[in-house]
Amino acid sequence: EAGVAQSPRYKIIEKRQSVAFWCNPISGHATLYWYQQILGQGPKLLIQFQNNGVVDDSQLPKDRFSAERLKGVDSTLKIQPAKLEDSAVYLCASSLAPGVNSPLHFGNGTRLTVT
Amino acid sequence: AQKITQTQPGMFVQEKEAVTLDCTYDTSDPSYGLFWYKQPSSGEMIFLIYQGSYDQQNATEGRYSLNFQKARKSANLVISASQLGDSAMYFCAMREGNTNAGKSTFGDGTTLTVKP
């Protein structure tokens, strides 16, 4: 099966600019996640979708971050305006179901550098 | 409070030897799953092994086994016969069933270096 697709792979922007990341999950996976991974740390959940509804966005900085999953398939994460501390790898993951026994399948991530 | 704690920032192991990576967790939910993921320097996150809170036996997947001690709330990963390709960052994660809508929480990881 095809894995989780993410683009772009790398992005360099200046602070206060905007940026968008795209993710296409594994076919049939109802649950989609966006994680932020700062260098040397574990992934931190930004937002979780179940189909096209938001399940958890408690750690999403909503003043600058937004995400959508139209039609319950692919998803876009946007940052506007970007800050220096947003420099990180943004990982998209999907799982077949939100159940406790369902592992996450990750994309290769987008490495964002804000200068 | 930290939900997942990995106390070893870095570990070294000789090729062909076994190594244990520590993970403790904190939850009051009776239904949860514990996972280990591997992240090589290339950045992809790879699922290794899963243990359910109600599972009676420790999970095993090839050279990976999970030492699950429920009363101690620990879920250590054991890698047997280490290979150079095992050098990577390893993350312990937990999904809680009745709370948090199956959200996965990760530890800060352990960097494993396998020496030839």
C-alpha cells in the first residue's frame, strides 16, 4: 500500500511569512494527525481529525496555525505569520481508527526553517 | 505531569549484543496501548511494536520485544542481537482509549548508537 505522502520536503521562509503543508494519508485511514517535532524532542500533537471533523486541537496555536481536512481525505496545515520558534519538522500521520491498538503511519515530514 | 518518560537520552551498545530502552508512562485510563517507534537520521518514523493494556503476554516482533510491567507502569523495549542499522532515535508512545480520543502521546526519545 502507498504510504502517507507529504509535501514539500523542505521549506525555508522568513519570519512573518506564511507557509502551507500538504498531507495525503493512507487510503482508508479515517484518522489523521499533524505533529510538530522540534529538534531533539518527541513529536507534539497539533491537531487530530476523524474523517473531516476535528477531534483534538487543544495544542494548536490557533492565532497563527490552521488546518483543514476537506472531504475527509487529504489535509493542509498552514502557519500565518510564522515565528522563529516554528522551525521544526511537521509530521503527518494516519491510522485506520482512533482505537488504542491502531499504530500511526507517518509521512517523511516537512522540515521548516524560519529565518 | 509527563505522560511518557524516557530517562535515557543516549545509549550505546556493541553490535550483536542486546539493549534495553526504558519507558515509563502515566495514565488512569484502564484501556491504553503502548507503542515503540524508530526514527533513523533520514527522519521517517517507523512503527516497531505494540502492547495493549489488557494483554497478558509481552509483545514480540522479530528482534524486538516489549517488557511490559503494568504495576510499575513501564514498557521497556528490548532489542536483541543489535545491528548497525539499529542506530536511530527510539520513541515510546501511548494511546488512551476512554480519554483523549485515542490521542498518541510521545516521549522525548532515546538515541541508540550501535558500535561495530
